[in-house]
Amino acid sequence: MQTQLQGRLGPLAVVAVSLLVLSLSGCKPAAREKVKLKVICAGSLMVPFAEMEKAYEALHPDVDVLIEGHGSVQVIRQVTELGAGGDVLAVADHSLIPPMMYDVKMPDSDRSYATWQITFAGNTLGLAYTPASRYADEIDASNWYEILSRPDVKLGISDPRFDACGYRALMACWLAGVLYDKPDLFRDVLGEFEYPVSLQVQGERCTIVVPNVVRPLKASVRGSSVVLLGILESGDIDYAFEYLSVARQRNLGFVELPPQINLASDAFRSLGYDLRVKIDYQRYASLIPEFRCQEILYGLTIPENGPHPQHACSFVRFMVGLEGQRIFAAQFQPLLPLVVDRPEHLPVELADLVQ
């Protein structure tokens, strides 16, 4: 056959025909590139969101969900200052979104980075520990501050400049001093700082001022609360201020603090103080200077400059829908009725969620 072809077409033509046959036999439709949907969330949401990622991708094989976790302040800065982009943002303190996104304009535009948010979940602040933690067999909700004040006990907190759990830990320690009538409790538990954290109390107002550099002499500080888990489980620290959901996900021991100081509700108001943490840190263009003490409420939004708004809306619907609720419940994340602050700005695709 080959000899006959060579006779009719010539050797070069035979080669060309052979290559064409080979190329056609191996020709397959090019795989369609998946949409990369970037979800940036508070570190305490990483575990349920990892489960959300798998479940959502199973239903939407054309989408590759990319989960990225940070302290809540850093979550927002990824979009507003660092240019990292993002399709969906979810933070552990809903009160960060309006001042850091509504009040900040995108470059060369009069549009804000976000115009709405939905609060969707809560949590409880407390102390995570392991069986190897010093005095693990003694500590409870009545003596926790005495245990943490012992010189051989190592405590971890997340950096209050970057993470909501960090400034909430400072709030809880100060509120505990009021609750137990122990003015030195804040210093006894947290120890001294190389650059002092100051307490400014005027009447019913207390402001905890965090300096430009956070360098404690006793406690250990990390950028986010979930980063503390590694040094807690390794034994480098004995206790860490964490959320209840995170402790349950990791099968850690947990001391649930009294209602007046665990920030699971507004019971702290019974102590009668307007409590704030002021961050004396000027390196962030969009960072608000003060965080007010409020109950723990998680918030989510879709940035106005997100590259995939329709897919982002689809993911949010899944997240707050029945399957998302099941995943959150399985990971001990307490959900709350959805509340939107500015319903007139919600995307059409989400408008029915909060009617």
C-alpha cells in the first residue's frame, strides 16, 4: 500500500498524509478552563469553608473554589490595599466591613469596594487547651484567670492589629477585671509588653490602646488565631484565646468564659462600660482606628471589583442554603438568621435571601 501511495503521490506527500492521519486520530476538544473563584475568609472559617469548597465544586465542575484564610482585618486588606482581589469575603467581625469597604473608594473611581453585607453567624470566645497544658485538670470558668496568671503558664493571643479574635481577647480580659472586681487582672493574665498596651478609663468609657508594635514579654502573639493552634498543639503554649467552633473542630479542650465576657451575646453591656480597642498603627490605608466591643457576628460581602460576580452570588446562595447550613452545623459553627444592612444594594441574585 505504501509503495502504491509513493508511486502516485511521491514520498513527501506520503509523509504529509501520514502526519495528518496521526494528528486527526489524536485530536480532542480542548478542556475548558475552570473559573477560579477566590473566597477570602477569617481563619476561624477555614475548616467549614474547605468542606464548602468540595461540596460546591461537586455541583459546579466548571468552578475551582480557592479558599484563603487570614485575620479578619487582613481579609479586607487583601482587596482594598494589597491588590490580591477576591470574589467573596467573610470576616469574623461584621463591623469591619462598612468603614473599611463602604468608606473606601476604588482607585480612579467614585465607587466603594462594597455597598452591603450580610451577617450570618456567631461564636463564643474562650480558652483552648490540650491535655498536656499546664493545670489542664484544674482550669474552669471560675478560676481561668488565676491559672493564666501563674508565671509558668504560657498564653497565646492573635495580633489585635490584624485579627478580631486578638482585640476581642483584650476586651475579654478587661471585662473580666470588672466582672471579678480585680483591677490588675488584665496585666496579670497578659503580662507586660515591651511597648506598653495602655488602658484609658474615663467614667463609663474604657479604651485599650494597642501600640504600633505588639511585643508581649509573657504571652505569645501570632498573626491570626488559627496560627496559634500549631504552637498550642506542639506544647509551646498552654492556652490560647480561640472561638468555640475552632476548638471543637480540633478536638481541643475549651474553657467557655462567663456570658458577660465571652461576647457570644450583648451580656457584656450589663457591666456598664463602653469598651473599645484603639489601634495606634498607621501603616494601613483603610484600617479604622477603633474597634468597639460588640457581640461576635460574622459578616460577608461580594467586593464591587470582584472578577466573577455571578459565580460569587451562586457561592453565597450555596453557603447560606440548606447544604451550607448542614456543613456549618457539622463543623460547630453557629448560624444566625440572615440580616442585611442595606438591602437596596444587594445583587438581584441574592435579593430573596433576606425578604
